[in-house]
Amino acid sequence: MQSKKLFGQDREVKQSSQSENEKLIKIGDLKILPCKQVYKPSDDTFLIFDYLSSLKPSLKNEQRKALDLGTGTGVIAVLLAKKGFTVTATDINPKSGNCLKLNASINKVARKITFKLGNLFEPVKKEKFDLITFNPPYLPIKPNKGDYLSLAWSGGCGGREIIDTFLEKAPSYLRKKGKIVFVHSSLNNLEKTLEICKKVGIKCKVLREKKFFFETLYLITGKPEMEVTLSKH
Ligand SMILES: C[S@@+](CC[C@H](N)C(=O)[O-])C[C@H]1O[C@@H](n2cnc3c(N)ncnc32)[C@H](O)[C@@H]1O
């Protein structure tokens, strides 16, 4: 419990020291401008970014739709657009929209990305995607009123609220053969997450993991289990 608290505070201090005029940072081949009150790419971002970077750009991706939930600066959305996907990026933080637009322009993929403001899948009701990415907030803390940045780590009561809702809803937003790729922390009970994957009919596996002082970060991928259809006579 103590370590969770310290971890949260540590991140908060690092992130809140961002100034309005931050300099461009280089992440892989991208140039990203961090913005005030928007989550600055960090270790969890790099875990998912490195994996997605290893995917080959494909002409087939031109027809593929990706959804980047909780996009922050838009770094993952921009990467996916560079890989050829048509991307929708969402965030509950209104400051994220401008930041993403800026970063999409800097990296010359603005026409491939649409930003929608809102909670998880609410802004994309009735749409389906080939790839859904999410680096979710997961600390068991309440967001501070008026502090958009605190939404980046507040995972609601017990820290699992956002992850659980994401997993329960994800199958309805996946195209056939679609997949989810998301970041998970050892602070959030990996076994429980894998159990929920099973319960909602998603076959999940850990792709990568990275150890840090207070936690281990996992990168998880999942795709819908084959539907078992019973023939009627
Ligand atoms: C850990 S940050 C990740 C940001 C970015 N994807 C990255 O990897 O650097 C989590 C992001 O999710 C957003 N977020 C938090 N709760 C959300 C919700 N219910 N629906 C959509 N976005 C949410 C936060 O505002 C924040 O931008």
C-alpha cells in the first residue's frame, strides 16, 4: 500500500513539473511535443510504443481502423497512423485533443487521425476496429477536481475500474480478427485481469514485461475467442 502511494506521488511530481513550453522529444522516429496537463510519455508508453514500432507498415493497414483509448499526447495514435492505420483517438482529458492535433501535424499524419473527447468507448459507439490500444490509468486514487493530469493515473476505486470496464466492453468494438493491446501493472493483479479476459471471451497473453522498482509492467494482447456455434436441427 505504502509503495503504491509513493509510486503515485513520484509520478505526479515528475509529470507536474512540465512547463507550458516543453521542447520536442524524440520517441523512435517521431517528434512529440509534451503539453501542459497532458500525460507525458513515460515507461508505460515506451513499453507499448516499442512493441507497436516493431509491426511492419502494410498497405493492408490502409483499410484497417485503429482506436487509441486515452491517447494523451497522441504518441501511440501518431505511430499507428505512420503504420498506415486510420486512427480514432479518444481521451477524457479535453487538453489531450489539441496536443494530439499538434503532434499529428508535426509528424504529418493529421489527415489520418480523428480525436473524440469522452469516457472510454462512449465517443465511438457502434464503431468496430481492427486494433484497440490502451495505456490505462491504474492507481487506486481519486482524480483531483480541475486537475486533468490526475486522470492519467486515477484508475478509480481499487485502481481496476477503468481496466475492468475496458475489458468488458472491448469485444463489442472489435472487428473479426481484431485485437487489443494494452499495458498492465503488477499493482493491479495480473491473474484477475487474465480471468476477466476469459470471462468476456478474449484470449489474452502477456507479450512483454519490464521490471521497475515498485512494479512490473506487462504488455498484454488479446483477441476474441472463436465463437462456438451449435447447429440447430
Ligand atoms: C497513462 S496515460 C497514457 C497516455 C498515452 N496513451 C501514453 O501512452 O502516453 C492514460 C490516459 O488515459 C486518459 N483517461 C483516463 N481515464 C479515461 C477514460 N475513462 N476514458 C478515456 N481516457 C481516459 C488520461 O487522460 C490519460 O491521457
